[in-house]
Amino acid sequence: MSKEFDVVVIGAGPGGYVAAIRAAQLGKTVACIEKWKNPAGTLKLGGTCLNVGCIPSKALLASSEEFENASHHLADHGISVENVSVDISKMMGRKDGIVEKMTKGIEFLFRKNKITWLKGHGKFTGKTDAGVQIEVSGEGEDGASSEVVTAKNVIIATGSKARHLPGIPVDNKLIADNEGALSFDTAPKKLAVIGAGVIGLELGSVWRRLGADVTVLEALPEFLGVADQALSKEAAKQFKKQGLDIHVGVKVGEVKTSENGVTIAYTDKDGNAQTLEADRLVVSVGRVPNTDNLGLEAIGLKANERGFIDVDDHCATAVPNVYAIGDVVRGPMLAHKAEDEGVLVAEVIDGQKPHIDYNCIPWVIYTEPEIAWVGKTEQQLKAEGREIKTGQFPFMANGRALGINKADGFVKMIADAKTDELLGVHIISANASDLIAEAVVAMEFKAASEDIGRICHPHPSLSEVMREAALAVDKRALNM
């Protein structure tokens, strides 16, 4: 007789493990299926985010920023440092230590909440009166053992993988995706990056700070077209000043590898043939959902033409009691979005009535300066014909920003012209990832820009710029 659970979650990334924990908190019997192995062959929880995504990349961004500050910016504080060097292997060791601590933390949370970790690959095999049948296979001593478990409810949280380009084989040595680019043993002298999205900009920033000459090739005609134009324009200026060489509107052609590195043929935005030679190449052209080999057809489900699983507003699929969350469904591929959906589904299964406002999910790019926003951009609102008013305030007029030598950037707020309801907040600055949380709270509560303008903010702090931008919506900023 197979093991039976109230809830089985397939995938233990941020969406999956949070869904499992919330379901267990609500008194359900819960199992979570995960097959991820680290390079040493050890099974780990946490998925892409904790193992080869958000967490290790932010560790390397922090380390590389410390090196850059010591090399170029401490003199501004009157601190003289000579012969600054970097130990890449030690930096990688620190990153790996953080990953290990985080993944062990999830194992602890599973034990604390009495969640069963089913080690292996989960695949649907059918349905019975007792529930959905899932085969868990591949992690026995002979590599071929399996067991079938029964679930009253299933949450598919299998995440995504890096999209690879045809004709450009990724070996994670000369040509890498996000996983390989987080584990280079040395800083390449010349690094090429295909894709100027979040991953490309973050990884390009890491290796530029560590000494690489970085060229980024982007197919889209506009740089960071997803962001508000004011943000993307300021970001392009800052990255150019730092030394990131970004080309937009390019068409990548043949990529050749040799003992000396990689040669990329491409056509620039004006139609001219160009050649870029680099020691290494990072391909960061987005991600695709992990919906293959799940056996969806066995329960009457299938992925759509783009590989995603269609769901309703509460992440329910077309099959009763089967849900899908995170990168395998519509919406932005963001860890915190997956977490919210995991909590939502666990509460739906419990009979509650949760809700997610997808317009209030923040975006963050962890470059320097950081870029963060929530809500709609000015160009989106104008395209909708919405009457708006905007306020913008620079960090160069903020005492705290000047004190920490991080005075680049600004906060931009957009509000409805008549009601003053906040419609979007856009930040490019140090600590933008933390500052945006105030905007998320305000928008969730349908606040007006005046509400933020009337809240007392600590002085001196970066958060004062939020208040000044809110006041600027009504043309009454105090310090400008």
C-alpha cells in the first residue's frame, strides 16, 4: 500500500518548500519531492534559487562589491589601501558556505514541521478514488528504485531552467549559463554576455568588478524595456560609467570556441557585421519552465505551447485538487512571487479565501546601484490612457546617501491625477531592494502619494527620499 498524504509538493524551491511548510502549519500531512544534487552529488533542498540562483549570486555580488570599494572607493573616505587582491577560490568558498547554511536550514524546517522529504524525481502515474498517484524514482542505491505515493492534493512547483540558444552548446566552462557563471575559478580577462536582463546584468557586474572586460549583447532594441524609462535611462548611464559595454538591438550569429576562448559573430543595431572575441561567454536569455517528464498526461493535464501549466487566479489547474505555482505558471519568474503562491495554495486547500495582487509584486535587480519597482511604469499607464502625475527626488540631495558615498539614483512615484492613488514606484539606488518594501505596503493598502508624504521617516536615512518623492508628486518636496 502506497504512502498517503494530504498534500504532496513536487519541487523544493522557494515556492515548493514554503507551500509545504504552510500546509504543515495548517495541520496537513505533507511530503515534498526533490531531486536536486549539488556538484558533489549530494541531494539538496532549495531548488535553483538557493543552490545556483538568488542566494549564491547575491553572495558574489556582495563580495565583488567589497573588492570594488576597497580598490576604488575607500580613498574617498580618507582610507588608503594598497595592493588589494582577490582570492576567487576563497570567495567561492564563502558563497558555497552560505548556500550550505541555507539549504540545511530548510532541512531543519522540514523536520520541525514534520514534512516528509521524498528524494527523487516525481512523475504522475494516474488517479484513483484515494487521490493522485505520483511515482518517486531514481534515488535508491542502484539509482533505479521507486515508490508510488498518493496525494489528496498536489502542488506542482518544479521551477525553471536556463534557456539555451540553438548552436551555442553550454559546457559551463567556456560557455556558461547562470550556473556555470557562478563558479568560474578565475576572472576572465574578456567576458561576453548574451542577454541584458536581470541575470546578465548581475553576473556581468560581478565579473567586471573582479577584473573582467565585460561586453553585453542584447537582442531587444531597448535596454531594460521592462522597467520605467527613467530607470532604464539612468541605469544605462551608471553601467556605462562603470565600464559595462552594452549593445542593444543585436542579432547573434555563429559562436565558435577554441583553445583561446570564444568568438561571437553578430549584427549590430545598424545592420553591420561584428565579431566579439572573449575568454568566456555567459548565455542569459531567460528561463523555461520545468514541465517535461512530469507525466502530466497521466492525470489529464498538459502544458501549453510555451511549456507553462495554465492555472486560474488561485493557481488551480484544470484537474481538481492539482495546483501549480511559481516559474511553471503565468507571471514573473520571481522567487517571492512563487512563495506567495505557495502560501495561497496551501490556504486554498485548507478552505481559506486568500488573494494575491500581482500588481503589487516587486521587481529587483541587484546591480550597483540596485534597481527596484512595483506597480506600473509611466509608459504602461500612458498607453492605457490613464491620467497621472509623477514626483521624482534624487539621492544626491540626501544626507545619508552622501555619507555612505552612494548618492547616485532617485525615487520616482506615479499617482492617479485625480485620486492620488499610488500606481507605481520606481527606485534606482543603494538598498533599493529594501526601500521598495514601503511602496509595496502602500500599494497593497491603496495608499495615496500624500499618505507617504505625511508619514514621519527617520533622519538621516535613505528612506527620506521615498517621502520626498511622494511630496514631489504634488510639487512640494522639502529639500529640493
